[in-house]
Amino acid sequence: MWIDVSHLGAEVVERSFRGMVKRCRDFGYDLARTPVEVGPTTHFMMGGIAIDSACHTDLEGLFAAGEDTGGVHGANRLGGNGVAESTVFGGIAGDVMADWVAGRPRLRVSRSAVDAAARRVLAPLGRAQGERVYDLQSRLRGVMWDRVGLIRSGEGLKIALGEIEEIGRRAEEAAVPGGQEYNLAWQDWLNLRNQATAAWLIARSALERAESRGSHHRSDLPTPAPNLYNVYVRAEDKAGPGCGRNRCASADSARPARRPRQPPSRSD
């Protein structure tokens, strides 16, 4: 696949897309004058945490904004709107959070919960043998590209969910060499647990969306459904990868909620 903007004229391209012109030249391509080979890649998350118009979540004291949230862009984000979303909702979240904390007492922290969390994240450092983090990370990326990429299918998504669950279980038994100081492998292990959780949620939501819409395309269901609806996957829908639990829910046992799409609420 190639992109060719030479018809705009070299002067226009070099003036309007300076950054891309320079980046292409760094790789031996001349965007202003010749076709440049391109390929698909993950660029933006259009799903995420459910929030209201003031950036509240269902968890008291947790606020979210920007690419971590879902629902702002619908089925396909328009180019340039990502920065606008971060600017608008980031400002709203900042103001709302400042008002929320004003006058509130400091929350009490459970020492036992903190100690338990510390034990979980330190666990791989104490293992002499175990799964290799980067092998699991590479496998997860392959599964998401092959099964949950540009073109999806119900069968492929179910296979992906099973593989993601297995990767999540195996990640809990991984061993990380070295200590706590500047240990990139340890950081990547922490990332892997979160990546497996996010991958599971993406694949499970895609399986529940029994249609093709926007950037979500299913080869087995190539047309949009007649009615609009949102898909919500709750934490209790899964005991899955990266959650620190011993069992993972199967792809068929967790049933996300479908709700008719409602117009956005307004808050004064």
C-alpha cells in the first residue's frame, strides 16, 4: 500500500507536512515527490472507561479523561479530534477534581492491602525460574495482530480470548532477573499484566459487538446492526489476566452488558 501526495506539489507538501517529510527522508523516502509505502498500525483507542460529562467514573474518587475513556468519538475518531478531546476533557477533569477534593479528609489506607499489592508486584523478582516476559509479550502482540486486528471474526476472537487468558496466567508465573533498581524487565512485566487485561477487554467487547461499525469490522458480520448500542464490560465479568487472581473466566461465561445508545448528558 502506497500514499502519493506529489500531485499537491513539492512546495505545498514540504510546507504543510514538515514533520512527516523529514521523518520519511530519515527512512529514505521523499514524501513530497514520490509514493511512500504505508501500513496499518494501532493509533488511537476509542473505547475505555465509562464517564459522565464531568469525567466521573462509577468508582468514587476516580476520574478519567482523554484516550483512557470511551464514547466521545463514537465508532471512528476524526483526524485531529484526539488533541481536542484531551484539551477539553483534561480541563474539565482538572476543575472537577479540584472541587471534589476541597474540604475532604484524607482517605484512610489499608496497610494490609498495600502490603498485599507490594507482594504481588515483587513476586517475579524472587523467582529463580519461570516464564520469560518478552516471549509472552511477543505472543500477546501476535495474537492481537492476527485475531483482533483490522478484520475480525467471532471464531478468531474466541481463539484470541483463550490465548490471552493463557498468557495472563503464565505472566503470573514469570521470573524477572535483577533487583528493583532500574529494572526494565520488571517494568515490562508490570506492563504485560496490564496489556493482557486491556487485550482481553478489547477482544471480549469486539466479540459482543455483533456487527461491523466504524473502525470495527467483522468478516462474519459485515454490516451495521439496525440499532445503536454501547457495550460495557465490568470488572466482575472476568477473573482474567493481570488481575492477580488464579482463574480466568472463559469467553462464554462473561456476558458484557448491551445498552441502547443514549444522547450525552449535560451537567451545569
